[in-house]
Amino acid sequence: MIKVAKFGGSSVANADQFRKVKHIVESDPARKFIVTSACGKESHEDHKVTDLLYLIEAHVKYGVSYDSLFQLIVDKYQRIEDALGLHVDLKREFDHIRELIDRGESEDYLVSRGEYLTGRLLAEYLQARFVDAADVIIFKYDGEIDMERTGQKLREYARQADRILVPGFYGAMPNGTIKVMSRGGSDVTGSVIANIVNADVYENWTDVSGFMVADPRIVDHPLGIPRITYAELREMSYMGANVLHDDAVFPVRQKNIPINIRNTNDLESPGTMIMEDCSEQDKNDPPHAITGIAGRKNFTVITVAKAHCSTMVGYLRNLLQCFEDCGVSIESAPTTVDTMSVIVETDKIRKQLYEVIGLIKERCTPDDIRIEEHISQIAIVGREMRNQPGISGALLSEFGRNHINIRTINQSSDELSIVVGVADREYEKAIQAIYAKFIREERKR
């Protein structure tokens, strides 16, 4: 068996967390490939290393001294090295980094140093072969990872050691320059490696015990989700359940490799298993009708009214073209006989709103246009919803009972999710109502 184990920033925040990682890795010889993020926060008052590096870049850009910020990073890594008795030459590493910063090295190089330095220390502590991500994670010039070249390089290193460690979050362009991924990209690094080595499971170690049915900041002590499909995960992640980077799904899904979200601080918890198909497991342990509830605030709904617009060939295309021409992406577009609504993130249309409205008036000649801001989108996701009639009706009834006004509603044809729009001020109340009706009541039966 082969496992790829990725450890997030909270899992490598200090020496104590390093010790936990060592115990986890050494407790299972199948964990042959290790991926690490940069050191995260030790406390609420602390700073993530990557955040500090981005701040340093800003200071350099505006010609402001970054010495105090740089020293915070030096001190953090030095504390870890001293506490664990490691022998990485940190002075040489930091002197080199400062030299390149002062020479005007790229932002991507600078912000990748958190993962690089964490990887150097953790590799020595685990007695694993350190492999710089710049030597194995190869990007194409269009920004996509070159899976063929990455696979060739990774397999070369894998043949040379029983266990290797690769820093996450960055790689290199074909010309050797450092390129970073979006924040949380270490998840993607682990997923790519799992794909290449045909791992049996991709473990993602973090500070939560997998996915919760709802946000614990909104619902007290929500249930954990033992299993979730890739499709359900995509729906929930898109709507705000950010335990795993969105793009981390694709490389492992391609080879049907399950992802196991685990808690570094709670080894007894099995976490959440993410799979392509949960049907076999569901036979023995039937899931709730609703797998999870997730949402986001701050959407704008633009509703265009025109008599019989749904029968006019090309009308919807003309409407959506107005948004495309202004560079505004669309969340969804619910329609009725005489209206078409377009839902967009408020931040993405704020500057172009009146330009979009002008194009709509010019090209679509509507009878009326209504703009409604401060709308939240809430996704109710569940693979079992299709097998339980009446979910939508019960949802509408529960909202009515709690005096929550539904502004929009959209259900996918595969019945995997229902997305409702409510006022931002009713967002938390709506999630609490859904959880109480479909999770708490179901448990009491």
C-alpha cells in the first residue's frame, strides 16, 4: 500500500506539532510520500509564515525596511530547529534568501520559502529524502502542471529513497523560475503526487476532523461527515466549505484515489473519506438525506422582466453576453416565463454594475430591471436527496415556519443540491433552521 500524507500549516506550526507529524508518519510505513505546507500560526496572536512573506514582499515593493518581519520568520524556524536538535544550516539559508530579495528576486520565489524551509527541517526530522518542489513539480508555460515531466522526475527520486518529502505550494516553470499556486496549493501538490504514484489513499492532515455537516461557527457541535463523494465535495467547497483546495480533487479523481481528511491533533477520529462512489459503504451505513450545508454571503441578483422572454430565441444568450463583455462571471441564472435573473458575487460586479445595466437596456430592451443586493446563497447537498421525496417541500415549509423569505431557488437536475437565496441578515438563521429540520430531527427518530 502507498499513502501520500500532506500536512497543513497548523500541523507544522511548532516543534510540538512536528513531533505529532513524526508519530503519524512512523506509525504507518505506507506513508512513503510526505508533503508539507509552511508553518502556520502557533496562536491567535501569531502569524502564518506565508502571510509574513507576502508582507515582506509589499515592504520591498514600497522601499520599506522588512527587517522586523524577517526576524519573526528566522526566530520561528530557529525555535523549531533548537527544540528538535536539528542541523539545517538556517543561517546560510536565510542569508541566501535575503541576498536574493535585495537583488529583486520574484514574489513567487519569496513566498515559496515558507514551504521550502519547513520541508528542510521536517525532512531531516523524519529522516526522509528532501526533494525541492522546484525539481519535481514542473509547470507548462500556460500555468498547468506538466504531469508527464513531473511524473518522470518524481519517479526518479522515489527510486532513490524509502520515503521522500516534497514542499507543497510551488514548483518551477520550464526555464527553472519558481512558480507558486494559489493559497492552499499544497493540497494540490499532494494530489498530483498521489496521482503519479498511484497511491491507495491521499491523506490530508489538518486541524479539523474532516468535514462538518454545517459551519461550527453557525451551528453548535454539528455532526461530522464520515463519507462524501467528489461531486458533493465540489458543491460544498464552491459554496464555502474550505477544508480542501478546490483543485485538489481533480488529479486524484482521475484515478479514483480516495482522499482522507484527518486531524493531526485527534488521531482517534477517522475524519472524512472523499470517494467517487460511496454506494457500497452506504449499504451498511445509510447516510443522512442531506450530506452537508454550506453557503456564502454578498451576492447581487439582477432580474430582467420582459413579457414572454422565455420564448424569445437568443434572449438569455444576449443577457448573459452583457455580463461576459464586462468580464463578470455568473453564479446562476434562474428563469420564469417573463423574467430572467442573474446571480453574481457583489464584489465581482460592483465596479461594472452600471455598465452591465446599460448594456442590458440597450440589447435586451427589458420592461423592467430590478437589482437586489445583500443576498446569501446556501447549498443543501446530498446524494440521498433523490431517493427521498419531499425534501424541497419540507425545506420551503421550514423556511416559512421560521419566517425566512426565499429570494431565489435552484435545484440541479441530478437532485444532488438545492441552492436557495436569502437575505444576508437571515443567513445564519436559515442554516440553523435547515440543520434543525433535516439533521437534528432525523437523529431523534
